[in-house]
Amino acid sequence: NEGITFKGFLYAGIMLKDGEPYVLEYNVRMGDPECQPILMRMDSDLFEYLVGSVEGTLENMPLISWKNKSAVCIVLASKGYPESYPKGEEIFGLGNAFDDAYIFHAGTKELDKKIITNGGRVLGVTALGDTLEAAIKHAYDVTEKISWENKYLRTDIGKKGLSHL
């Protein structure tokens, strides 16, 4: 109605209940932490597709290519999130090398050359695997190498997905 053309991401948060879809939210950004496994699986350069969106040339671009792997993201949070939670706790284990895994920072900051907690959702540990089960195991293995005093994580990530295989 205003003559403004939208270019970019449109994210719909949808929940299924008894087979019926319910829209929870719309965003004009990628979802968090849903974005992290998507980025880990992409073989194409996301930047090229963002430019194509802005320039209106997406229809001339090849389909996005994907790694033939599964990806899982496990959020490491501060105990108490989303209510009250401590900040300023030093995070250990981030210097470890992790093959086929990436640590996405969210609620962190650097203070005196140390990485400390600064939010509820602190890190997104995202890992690849040849199967969903392997990706889940790899992600949880990485989470065990990262620590801080009030670290919290769910232990059921990916289990629903496994039940559908």
C-alpha cells in the first residue's frame, strides 16, 4: 500500500498443535538459534544471495547448495534464564579446536582479555554430522568442553527429530 518493496528474510515462527499450524511470530531476520545450523550446512556464499535479493537478481542465481550433513545447535544458557541470571562469569574451553563445529557467541563479552557471560543465551554450539544422531552427539561432546559456573543446557535437543526418522 505504501509502495515499499520488501527485500530480505521473512521468518515465520509456526507451531503445530494436533496437526494444525499456529503462527507465533513474524520476523524480518533469520531466527535464533535456527539460523546457526542453516549457516553450517550452506555450501553457497550467503552474501551473494543477500546481494541478489537487494539487486533483484535472485531469479538468475543457482539454487543454494547444501552440505550432505545434518546440523544441530545447542544453546548454552546461564542458569535462571529467561528470568534472572548471573553475568560476568568467565567462560572456559573456548580455545579448544572443534572439527565440524562452531561456537556462535550471543550473550558474551570480553573483559580483561577473558570471555565472560553477559546474557541469558550465552553460546550456540553448532555441529555437523553425517547423520542427525552423529550431529547431536558431536554437539553435546563440544558442550562438555565449555564451562562456566552457572552453565545450563537442555539435554533433549534433537530427540524429536530422531523419533521421526
